[in-house]
Amino acid sequence: MAVFDLFRRPASEVAPETKASAAGPVVHWSGAGRVSWTPRDTVSLTRAGFTGNPVGFRAVKVIAEAAAALPLVLQSEDARFSTHPWLGLLQRPNPAQGRAEFLEALYGQLLLSGNGYLEAVGEMAPHELYVLRSDRMHVVPGADGWPVAYDYVLGNRKHRYDMTEGKPVCHIRNFHPQDDHYGLTPLEAASTAVDVHNAAARWSKALLDNAARPSGAIVYKGAEGQGAMSADQYDRLVSEMEAHHTGARNAGRPMLLEGGLDWKPMGFSPSDMEFQKTKEAAARDIALVFGVPPMLLGIPGDATYANYQEAHRAFYRLTVLPLASKVLAAMSNWLSELTGEALTLGPDLDQIPALSEEREARWRRVASAEFLTDAEKRVALGLPPRPQEE
């Protein structure tokens, strides 16, 4: 037992159980050379994929502007309206926005965050409509899981929209397989391609800053064969290189090397030469996620469509119209609950130039179908029946 007593220490000499820095838990250890990815939150993805990426910016702008510019048609089961309070409300939704700007903001929020929020202002019927920023909206679920309120949070201020008394907010969201309350943003699916594209752009900028030349090495051999420079010689060489031989303004400037210095250029490696192709491939992936044919964005290397007109038609048919139909249907249901009128708001397909050939062919086929009555032809074309046919 005496042997074990050697390892025993009096209680007064036992080290405290806790000995750690107060800042220890917040220290983040990271190693060099790890891949840096953009955080997967709405604000970071928007900054990297929209405000900081030309392909993402253009893709969102093209979709939102095209969808906002679609001609609209309002109709019920038995009539089509050329004038109506709904149309007037959309034409001037609020004092600060017109229809195109209002709808562009709504489509943009939906594309960038996966969620679009509309606010109705008015006592009995809505007199104004506003698009709310998606990154400031928070769902408040009830006991059954359905939203009972929405919180609009800005800094320390918060406003709650109570959904149990009326429907002041319309929430439009993309499909998300793993979230019950929020939609999936296309930027999350394109985040890897966005990071690759931005990294390739930074690589190009670094090349331009260095006169777009491959890196090289300055080899020093002293008079007596020594291969090491003094600290003063090294600092002087580095400062002269940075001052006189880097940057676009020094492109092509000859280098004067003193005795013992020799320049050994190093050419681009095959991986260096591939970065431009990598950037173009990332750009095509970003366009693919948003549903914009790369041809419409000027991205080279895409031959999916035979010509620009075919790509333009596919863009409207596969991207713009499904998005606009979804948003307008949600708005119709919401406004119907607020006003008590069962009306349908949708795009007027007959007035879209990109689909003119398809619509003309459809009209010819329906008009030449002698086995259909006039009423059946109107139904086939999506038109309400004539008043005398009611």
C-alpha cells in the first residue's frame, strides 16, 4: 500500500477540476488548405449567388422580368373581365410600386430565398399590396403544425401578423422535401457551382493583377556559389518586384537583374489551363438550376437548342409560365378569401410573343375541328362561354 500512497496527494494539493479559458469554447480550430464554402443561409447565398455572381444575377433578372411582364387575364367561370378592382389593385399595388416592379420583387424573392410573402392592407377589402422581405419573415407554427402567425423581424423590432383573424399575409413557397414551413431556394442547389464560378473569377483577377503571366522563380547564385541572400538583399528584391513588376500598369516591363540573379519562368500546368473550362461548366450549372437556357445568357459551349428562338420558347414554356401560373394561382386563392369573389388570375397565353406560333397552330387546329361545337371550342381554348350560351 505504501507504493500506492506515493501517487496520493492531499486534498489541498489536488488540482481544481475546472481549468479552462473563458474564451476557449468560442475558439474555432481550422487547418490550412481546407475548401471554403458559402454558408447555406439566405443572406449569404444571395450575396454570393446574386449580388456577387453575374450568371446568378442575370438568371434571376431574366426570369423575374419576363414573369412580371406577362399579360394577365382575370376571369370567372362564365366571364372574362377587362376592368375589375383586382386588376386595378395589381396595376398600382402601392404608392411606391407599379405592377411590373411589384411582381418583379415578388418573383425575385421567391427565386432567391424560396419564399415569397405578400401583405394586404385594408379594412374590408385590400387596398394596397406589399412584398415583404423573405429573410425577415419567420413562421410561428401552432399546435397542429400549421402557421398561426408570421413575425417580421428587423433588428430589435418585431411585428406579428396574426393568421387566425383573417389572412393578412400570403406565403408562396417552393417545394422543399425536408422543411414543412419554408421553401427551397434554387441558390442552395447551385451553391457549389456558384462557389466554383466565383473562385475561378478571383483566379482570373489574380492573373490580371500579375500581368497575366505564369509564375516564375528568381534563382540566386552568389559569386562564391552560395545560394542564400542576406535579409537586406531579400527585402530589397521583394519590394522592387512588388513596385515595378506586378499589376496591369507594369505589364511587359523588362526586368533588370543584378549579378547572381537569374529568372526561371514556369509555364501554366494543365490544371491551370483548365480553369476557364471549369468556370464555363459552373456557369452552365447555375443556369441549369434556374431553368434558363445557357444560350440566352451568352454562355459558350451549349448546343442543346438548335437556335435562339427555340431556346427562348423553351424558356417561357418550362420556366416562366410554370412559375407565373403558380404565383398567380396562389394570389387568386388569397384574394378570393379576402374579397369573397371566386376569380382566377393567370397569364394570357395568346398575348405572349414567344408562344405566338404555338398558339396560332392551336387556334387553327381547334377552329378546323368540325366535330366540336362553338361552346366546346371556347372551352378548349380556355375562354369563358358567351353570355347567350350560359
